[in-house]
Amino acid sequence: MELESYRIATDFFEGPLDLLLHLIRKNRVSILDVRLADITSEYLAYLERMEGINPSRESDFLITAATLIAIKARTLLPRTDLPGEESPEKALISRLFEHDQLQKISRLLQEMEETEITLWRREVIEESFSSREYAIAEVSAFQLSELFFSLVRRKEKEEFLTVAAKSYSIEAKRQEILALLDKEGFLDFSAWIWTLGSLEEVVVSFFTLLELVKRHRVVAVQKELFGPISLWQQAAAN
Amino acid sequence: MDLDTIERKAAFVEAVLFVAKEPVDPQRLMAYLRCADAGEFERILNLLEEREGGGARATVLKRAGGGLSLVTAPGWHEQLKDFFSIRTTSRLSLASLETLAIVAYRQPVTLAEISDLRGVNSAGPVKNLLQKKLIRLAGRKKVPGLPALYATTREFLLAFGLGDLAELPSLEELTELFEEKEQPSLFHQE
């Protein structure tokens, strides 16, 4: 039974500061007045209920236990405070104080979230609609790169009869892609890249695409892994 | 239609906010409506806020994230969820809320600073908040290792109904706030 209750407690006390604050509140003292030496034994009692300490998981609890014992030892010994040295008790109490404030702020944010969550904005509905209708995955930059290199390999195998001395700029490609998207609404990237004349143009087009995705001008979607990638123009934010 | 009366101006503001996907900059609306001063614009907004709908209202004016927008009136949450077949409304975990609180008050802040304040490793909550776009990368700290700095986003202000960061209560106000309320215990029964 004891073990059981401790298990629940560790899940609950995410860190040693949580546990300490709980003990302080249980004793009904304010953080600034608490004598840490007094709650050390209670803190250690919690740790003792643990069977087999997992150092990677419980190390934070153990460090704090060591600090508490050190604080208690200091209170038993004649004072040998060096000037300029911060006492471990003060340091721990100021951390506890900050942690307490943090919990208050978190609760406040939680209340604010609770209110705001019931007031619907435009995006909320759009998201739920699109996720139900398409269930599409946004393509990561890595997937885009993978697609790109497979396209490049295919292009390389082709034999070109003429070499056009033409250079491409990202800016021109950007306008070309956006114009195509304006006209068609969407663009099948994999098919479109085939219509390009040279490897250089493919490379420039691909960088342009990455740039557009990065700037949130277009959304790249792919319904399945290695499937065709389609582009949509993203509604202008601002 | 001419924007010659205050009623029409209010209706026009409503039309703009109805169409706009993102909150609209009030300065831009003021300039467009040629408002003489902030007071006149405020009267327009008040008119918009006071619209009568026989006791039932569809939307209300929301001032958050430095802009104006229309949101559904309080009370429609359950029916809207039902209509759109949305089963759950996701809320932030306590760990994420704590992390968000630190970022909100200490920004820009590094992961190490967040973990130190919380007393536990906070990589998980930070990742979660980044995905939800409630926080963003805000450069790198000029210390060894150049750790990433995090700051809150406008999405954060919108999600919590804040006009700007200054609306977050100060630490003094926070203490008073919690002294007034009987502090509910976060922990299980004692």
C-alpha cells in the first residue's frame, strides 16, 4: 500500500520543488518563514518509500535531499558564514519562491485558456474541416529534398541535345510559381518539374519552392509517402 | 455605400472583421474611416459591441494580440462543438502551462533557464509549445553553445485573450490575486 501511494506521488510531483512546496503547504507555513531543516525529515520519508532508486529519474530528488541535509547540518554547527557566500538555504528558498509564483501564473493561464477556448475564431473551424476532408500530411523539408534528388537523378539520365545558355533567378521562378498558382489554384510539383528544360532550372525551381514554403507563401502537401506533391498558395498572413 | 454615419461605420467595421482571417490593426481601420480621434473610433467600436440581437448574439468584438477580430459570443461553445462534430477540445498540460508562463514572463529565455526554474527537464513541453505556435525561436543567446532563445507569439496572445504582454499581471498583482481567492490546492487531498 505504502509503495502504491508513493508511485502515485512521484507521478504527481514532477520535481523536488513540487514536493517541497507541497510539504510546506501541508505544514501551513509561508515559504519565507519555513525552516527547511524542519521539513527535511518529511522530505526524506517520501524518498525512503521508494523501492530501488532510478538515478536518472530521481536524481533531481536526490540532489535536493542532499541540499536539505547540508542545510540541516549547517544549522547544527556553529555559524561559519563567509562574507559574500550565499547560504544554500536562501538559495533554495528563493527557488521555491519562484516555483510557487510559477505555479500561480500557470493556474492563471489555465483559467484564461479555459475562457478563451470557448470563444471560437475563424481558424478553428477551418482547421477541423480541412483535417476531416483531406487528412493530408504537410511535407517536411527532408521529404521535399528526397523527392528533389530522385527527380535530379532521373533528369541526369536524360540526354540533352542542346545546351541552352540561359540562367535562372529565384525571383523570376518565384513569380512564375506564384503566377501558376494564381491561375490554376494548385500545382502538381512533381509533374511540373518534368516540364522544365534543364537541371539548372530544376535546381533553381526547387530552391524557390523551399523559400516559398519557408516564407509561408505556399503549402506543400502530399497524400502519401513518395506520392505526388501538390502546392497550394497559402492565404496571405498579414 | 457611404461611410457617412456612425452606424454605417460600425457596420463596415463588422464587415471587415467578418472577412478578415487575422486580427485587424485598429490604426488601419481608424485611418480608413478617417476618424478624427481615438475617441470617435472607440464610439464606433462601442456601437458594434452594443448591437442587439433579441438577447442572443452570434459574435462579439475581441481585442487581442494587438488587433480586432470577431469571435463567437460566450455560450455557443458546446453547440458549435456538437454541430461540427468536434469531440475534444485540447487544453495545455500543467507542464506546458508552466513552461509557457516562464517564457511569457522571462522572454527571451533558453531551454536550460526554463528547466532550471521548473526544476525538471522541459524539452518536451517546449517542443509541444513550438508545435502549437504559442512560442517561437527568438535568436540565440551569446553564451557558449549558442542556445536557442524562446519568446511568445501573437498566437499566444490570441489564445489567452491578451491585448499585449503588458496585460499579464505583475508579480505583485499575482500575489494579491491569489490572496483574495482561497488558494485551491493543486495537490491531491491532504
